[in-house]
Amino acid sequence: MSMAKKLQRLKKHIVREEPPAPKIEAPKAIRFWEAWEAAGAELFEFDGEYCITRETHYDIETAHGLYTFQDAQKTIGQWSSFEGYHPLSAKGFATSDLFFFDIETTGLSGSGSVIFLLGTARIHNSRVTVRQYFLPSPGNEAALYAKFLQETDYTTLVTYNGKSFDWPQVKSRHTFVRDKVPALPAFGHFDLYHASRRLFKHTMESVKLVNVEKEHLGLERINDVPGHLAPIIYFDFVERGDPEGVLEVMKHNERDILSLITLYTHISRLVLDQKGPADSQTALEVGKWFEASGNRAAAKKSFEQSARSTETEVALDAAYRLAMQHKREKSFEEAAALFQRVRQAEGKRAVEAAVELAKMYEHKWKDIPKSLQETSWALEQNLKNEGVKSALEHRLQRLQKKLSK
């Protein structure tokens, strides 16, 4: 019987209550310690409490999905030559400064939710080191955080939805042991969930990490414990002591962390590639990301690529955004040509393009009849936004008064 089926059967019988912390036992007295040792686990004792740690190493040339860890190392280094600002820029960081981080908890949120597994991965020299810190029972959190903070000298965390979930959970649980362990240090944070939503939402209904792995990273999980079963496995472990299920959760956590390395590499390459992504929609999204980050020169390159797309709506959106870039740079002729293209196609951006043309005809070239023409055309469209309609009517009246003088 598969692990998943075993756990589904256990689900009915396990009560989700935190059991009392067990008495601290010597390593050899811990139930099923031989199984832990066989998996490479070690014991850490602190102030009468203990946690279980596990360390795994991968050669730098090991592949995880589309890239090797050496590819990740090179890509992180390429940020050093990147000009401008970007939310994921590792410029100024050593590769080893990035800690790829993920947790497993007994629930989604709230003070009653306990983190029972902290996992990190770090690329250093010729290998990747994965470290995991396991809470054998809720009464040992001081040991868990003491060990984690002792070994995780992080500068920047790389997570998947860590800003909204993982790190707030860590801060919440750390509060209960803050008098016993070091404070949580300040750090940078690259959250790849938000990056994935920005770049991939146009092709995916859900940007869960497992879906992004399959669609974009060349990874498909086989015999993986689903994340939603992790709390059940943990409570079963606390009751029975058999680490079989927990070790499967640790494998799941390790895969999550290694996938963060691959995903950071992939997204960085989409951003850093001078030729731009092969997919014109993704190129457009990269350009919008640059635009939002204030990196206009890089945004222009991405918009220029997308504006050549055979996908009409993508090309028109890119053309409009490119026109706005030209307008800001006072390249009015280039801007007008692109606005005309968008306006004549009569797509989603057509009214906005007509308004921009009307502004330029009136204020730049003092051509009131053409400005009036573009404004009138825009008003003839089926406008659902009353604010836009009112502004256009006001513009029309003002232009008509100018023309009559």
C-alpha cells in the first residue's frame, strides 16, 4: 500500500491535538532511532530540549529539472552586470548569501499552528547543502530555533510565498522562545511566488509550486507526499514515534527547496536574457515588471520584442506600452505611429491610444481638428467606464470652444 493511502486511512483516527512534550531521552533511547540514523539524522540538545537535524549534499553539477546547480551559480553571478533595479537582483551578493527556505506546519495559520520542519539550501563552493531541522514534539521549540539560528547565517531568503506565510509563521513561533534563543536577524527576501504570478498567470490557472515545476521547470513529482497530509503525518509521528512518514515529508520539503533554486535560475534567465524570452506574452510580462520597477530601458527592449508578436492582443498591448515609453522620452513621432497602430486595430487599448493621440495633437502639434477627431471617435465607442466617458466629454467641449475661436 502506498504511503499516501496509508495516511488517508490514518486521517480518520488521529485527533489533531498537541500532545504533551515527552521527557528528554538519551539518543539511543529515542524510539526508532536506528531509522533516523539510517537517514543521516543527528540529535541536537539545548537547555533540556532537543531537535533532530539532517544534512544532505549535492554536487554542483547535479541537475534538478532544466538546470544544474552550476547553472544556478552562474546565473546568480550574472546579476553582477545587470544595470538598474529589479526585485530579484542578486547584484552585490555572493551565491552563498542566498538561503532557499521552506517550512512545514501543523496548520495554515494562527497561534496554535506549530512549525515542525525548517529547511534551507545553500550553494557554496562545489556543492549544494540542504539542512533540515525537525521538531520531535511541540515542547522542543527552543532547541529547534537555537539550532536553526546557529547555522543559518543568512543575508537573503528565497521562498515561495514566504513573505505572506513562511516568515510570519517563523516570527510568530519565535516569540514563544525569544528569551532563550537569539533574535531573528534582518535580511533581504526574494519571494518567487509573486514573481511566478507575474510571469506565468497568463498560462496557468494555479501557480502552486508543483504546477510551476511541471509547466516551466521540467520537473514532475512521483511518489511525493502531498503537502496537505504533512500535519497528519506529524501528529502520527508524535503519537507512535515511527519516522517513516516524517522522512517522506522531509523528502517533500527537500524537493520544494531544491525547486526554489531551479525556479530562481529560470526566472532570472527570463529577466537577464538579452534576446528576451521566446514566448512573446512572457516577454511582455517581463517588460511590465521592468516598467513597474522603474527600469525603462530594459522595459523598452521587452516591449519591442512583444510588439512584433503574431498574437494580436499581446502585440497591441506591447505597442501601447512602448508608445508610452517613447512619449516619456519626448520621441513624439515614434509614439504617435505606435498609438495609431493600436487605435486603428480597435482592440482593448484603442480608446486609450486615441486619448493619447488627442493629447499630443492638442498640446504638441496644436492640431485642434485632429485632436477633436480622436476624442469624438473615442466617445463613439461603447464606454463602460463613466469616469473615462466624463473626461472625454469635458475634453470634447473644451476642444470645440478652442476651435470656434
